[in-house]
Amino acid sequence: MSTFELQIVTPERLIYSGPAVSAVVPAADGQLGILAHHAPLLASLGAGPLTVRAESGVRSWIVRGGIVEVHENTVSVLADEVVE
């Protein structure tokens, strides 16, 4: 399975860092699905569920605002707030 490096951070702490198979993030204009080798992207986040599928299982959080950046098989979610 192809993976990408994912980091989810808030101003207070690191939420997740590691490989992921897929991620679905709540972009301002709707849900955005990300797989390995996704095209470069910068988008605003809205409020909603952020779901990550890793080889070890599926995890979800609620995100409120921020940005997501995809670049060179790395995804960075810089969230204003994350609720577990």
C-alpha cells in the first residue's frame, strides 16, 4: 500500500505524526480526499471530521479551522482546534 507522511498540529500540540494511507479533511468548500502522491495543494479548513486511515487502523478527530498543505508526498494539517 502506498503511504504519505502526515502531520496534524495545533498551536498547542502535535496531534498525529506518521504514515497514512488516506486522509479526508473538511476543506472550506467540502470534503477533500488525499491519497499518496496527491498533487500539490493548499486549502483552508472548515469545521468537521478529519479521518485518517493508516496501516494500523482508522482514527478520526473534529477540526475547526486552519489550513492543509500537500507537497512532495507530505501532508501538513495546521488546525486552529482539534477535538478528539
